[in-house]
Amino acid sequence: MANGSKQIVDFAKIKATMADPYKHPIQVIDREGKVVDPDTLAKYSDDQLVDFMKKMVWERTLHEQTMNFSRQGRLGFYAPTAGEEASEMGSVTAFKEQDFLAPAYRDLPQMIQHGTTVAKGFLWSKGHVEGNIHENKNMLFPQIIIGAQYVETAGVALGIKKNEDKDRVAFVYTGDGGTSQGDWYEGVNFASAFQAPAVFFVQNNGWAISVPRYKQTAAETLAQKAVAMGVPSVQVDGMDIVAVHEVSKAAREFAAAGNGPVVIETLTYRYGAHSSAGDDPSRYRTKEEEKPWFDADPLIRMRKVLTDKKLWSQDQEDKLVEQYKDDFKEAMKDAEAAPAQKVSDFLKWTYNVPTPSVKKQIAEFEAKESK
Amino acid sequence: MAKMTYIKAITSGLDQVLNDDPKTLIFGEDVGKNGGVFRTTVDLQDKYGEDRVFDTPLAESGIIGLAIGLSLTGWRPIPEIQFMGFTFEAMDGIVGQLARDHYRFGGTKNFPVTIRTPFGGGTHTAEMHADNLENYFVSTPGLRVVTPANPYDAKGMVISAVESDDPVLFLENLKLYRSMKDEVPDDKYTVPLDSAKVVREGKDLTIVAYSAEVNESLKAADALAKDNIDAEVIDLRSLSPIDTDTIFASIDKTHKVVVVQEAQKMAGVGATVASDIAEEKIMSLDAPIGRVAAPDSVYPFAQAENDWIPNADDIEAKARDIVNY
């Protein structure tokens, strides 16, 4: 400060304190498995807690089995999910069947929990149209263009509001890198401007392929970005399934009651590669960085809570893993039995009413396909 | 029946679809209370309420995302992109998402979105307000691109566009908004989305044009008629798909053709029409395919616009070359 005179505004102080309301991630069970918020935990029955654990074991097994399938060449593009079980299962289970899910490519587990089948998830990965069609289930296909699902979610939420659907919201996922997209801001801002019922998740897993979270933005938290749009937001320990679920449920209730959207940042970690298509995390991050996250594993801490309560055993878990593996192998058989796709169908689906040149091409391909 | 400007005809068509279908929604920048920067949606918010006709935040990608999400919840959205130059901000929404969604869902879901946007040169706008950007969109499977050249078609086609279950990019010509009047029925009628129209019959030469260049072509045809050159003029109306049947039938009669567009010559609509003709009708031609288009520079600074946009004289000169070949 020049000559010690007081300046009209202290930007240094604003910058140093602006993240303060956002950097206290909500937690119920800490990384050692110690219950730090017993009142919240007490809201959950033993059955619910066991169900959380089962869902995380299910997702971890799905991850491991899909990595096997990928090595065998039986899947196409697939985004590994190990490490994100609490974030994904804790959030999706807070929503109801009538809620509309707009997933991105790492969100197949939530889609399956929200009502589609494992086989359809595999078909999406393998590049088959049946992997996009979820009949009467309320969901889009996994979005590839990061951010597009956010602006579309604002539209779904506005549609829900205009339809006067009661007890219904839209919910959507992206990652830490996704918050850098213009569409991220446009989606949250549109939902806010229209006070539409949407819950926006940011699964902050530390990495956008090889670019670390701190290079995406100088903002200390991603949650705080929502304040610019007039949207309440929070950070939650994304390795704590009870905390994620409790926060997601509160967000859903808030949005469904007509209070406008919410943004939730889950602090989690991508244990594996960005995708099954050749990404190698050892090129850009160290084992020293990974270890504390592996130690914070969501399954380890839940296992401890349940074991202390005598609700869980290793034997029980091993049996579940075997059962899930069998389910996934059956689902893969179903996926592999899907009918071959036809170019004539692609042409038929391009327009509702085929244009004259498309009509001609349909006839050409049908002739080829009938040979 | 009343004499109506092109812009009034569009307003009348929008009024009709808002009245007919309670699921239709008009939204965009300034379309509500202000009635649009050109007043295309004037009075519609008063008549149908803010739930049906509403302003959005100023963000084109958000506007198209909104349209897609509203389609998924049973609505029939009619978003406006204030100027066609602003569609670049929504390129993923239009080309990467909306146009592909019916296909992605294996034909099981419809996205009946009509995107209205004004384009076209000659009114001395700021940069990125007048460019003919249709060439970027006509190469997009799943998207229909149409543009009326007169008030009658403007009303009939905007109604057809909204009633279509396919996404439609509806291009409104800035210069035509208030420069021409036609008899336009007050009642509902439709004009098909995928057919060209012979707007002047002739036997010596076919001129294929669209949007503001249709009027330039008609002026050129009048000038040619003084020398007993009888030109047939076709208004494409639909840029995707192109109605080649109407063009080919005309060429079978005239055996000569000039293809006209206001956009730059490189790639695009005129090139596609010329290529379709070359592929199917080359043996019916007794002269090369003539082309009239803007030069391949970036869209000109406003002061020089009229030196750049192809006009009736350019079309007449090219027509004489082809007739005298």
C-alpha cells in the first residue's frame, strides 16, 4: 500500500478469504473409518448402511470386470471408475425413478443404478445403438462433449418446471475439468435464472486426463464457482458414501421444492487411467500422490464401520464379488448377442421423414444388406 | 387476405403455431417484452404469456441446450438466435447434439426444434450479423435448413418448420424483412419444407437461386427478356435437402443452368447443386454450369458490401455467357 494510505478496496484480503465458506468438506465417516458425525449416521438403518456397502462392492467389481473385458477386447471406450464408488453410488441413490439423469462417459454405474441394464452399459461402450435407448427410463445417453450435458440439464429442469411435475428434478455429472467449459457456466446459470429444479454434480477426481485440478483454475474450490450464478453449493468428502448421500438428498429436496438448482463438488480420486484406450497415469502423476488417496478408499472406511457393527464379513463380501462377476459375465453375453447394426437403419434414424437422397441411400443399403 | 411484409408473415405464422399447440415455446435474447430486435415476435408475449414466450440469459449454447432439454420433456421449442453469426457460439448444440439426437436414440425420440435466425447482407450491419453461414449447416445430417424468399412462403414454411418433428434451421433474410409485401392469407396454410419452386417459367435457361438472390435473379430475367432470352427462375427454398427433381425437370427443358448464391463460392450450397447437376444431368446440358457467388474473402466491411454481394447485373452477365456459349 503506497505511503501506508488505506486503499478503497483490499483485493488481497478478498482473494485470501473468498473460498472460506466452501472449503470445509462435509464428512460423516473419516478416512480412518471413525464416525465424526454420529447424529447423521444414526439416521441410517443397518440395512441401508449394508446396502451402501453392497453398491460400492458392486461398482468396484464392475470396474474390475470391465478392465478384464477391455483387456480381452470385448469392450470399446470405457472410463474406469475405481475410487469414485462413494461419489457415484452415494449420489445416485438419493434420486427417485422419476428424476432425469444426464450422465457423462464415466457415469455408467449411475445409469445402471437409475434403471438401465448392465448389458446396455456394455453395448454403449461397444458402440451399439441399443446402449443409447433406455425405453421409459428417465435418462440421456452418456455425453462425450464435456459440458453439453450441463446446458441440456437446464432445459430438462425447465421442462419439468413448465410441466408442473411434482417431486421431480434433473441431475447431471461432470468432472473437475468440466467446470472449465463455457457450457458448465451456461448450464448452471440458465437453471438458476429460471429457478429450475436441477442438481449439478462435479466429481472432482483430481485429474482431467493428465491435467491436474490446480491447473484448471486458481479458485481454491470448484464449489465456490456456483456463487457467481446465485446458486448454493457445497464440498463433500467424495470418499464417504454417507456424507455424499446425505448432501445429495438435501440438494434434491431443496431443488424439488422449487428453490432452484444446487451445485455439489465431491472430492474423490480416479485410481486408474482416464480411459481404457491407452492412457497411462504414470506419465503424469507419482505413486506418492496416489497413496494417500488409495488409503482414503471409500470401501475400506465403510467396511470398518460395518465390521465394528458386526454387519459385514470378508466371507460375505467375497461371495458378493463372485455373484456380481457372474452377473456381469451374463450381461456381456447378452450384449454380445445384440443384433448386428445396419447402415440402412442409421439412415432411417437420421430424419423423422427421410429426405429424397436419404431415401435413395436407404434403398441402396437395403439391397446390399439383403444379399 | 392482406398485404404483408416478410417479417409480418413470420410473426403471423408464429402466432398461428402458438395458438394451435400449447406445447410450443418461443425463447431467446430479447424475444419477450421487446418482441425481438427486429420485432418478429412482437406482441406474442402479451398474447400467450411469459411461460410460452420468454427471454433467456445472453448465451447461445445455453439457448440450444435449453431447446434440447425442453424437447426431452415434451415441449416443441422455437428458439431464436439473434443473428446467424452468433450460431458459432452454439455449434456443438446445433451440429454436435441436436442434429444427431434422433439418430442417437435409434429413432425413438423426437427433437422438434425450429431455430429461427436472421442472415444475409445489404443492410450495413455490424460484423458477424449478415454473413451467409448456411454452408456450415447444410453438411449436417439430421438438420433441415430452409429459407423463404417471399412473405407467402415465409408464413407457410415457418408453420411447417414448427410442425416438423425434425430439427429445422429457419433462415430469415434481413434485407427481405421489410423490403417486400405479398398477399398473405390470414388463415393457416403450410408450404412444404423440402421442395423448390419455379417462380418464373422460361425455356432458354434455368437460374437456380435462394433467399434474397431470388429477387435479383427475377430482375436479371426481366433484363434478359428484353433480348428475348426466356429465363426460368427456381427458388430452392430448402437448402438441405435440395429438391433436385424440380431442378432436373427444368434443365431437361432449358439445357442451360446458372446457380446463384450470396455466400462465398467455396464449397456450400451452389457447389452441391452444381455437383448434383453434373452427376445426373450433364448429358442434358449444352453449356457448362454457370455459377454466380460472392468472392472467397471474409464477409466485407459494411461500406463495401454492395461491391461484394452478387446482384442482378452479375447474374444477367453470367446468364448471357452461358446462353451464348
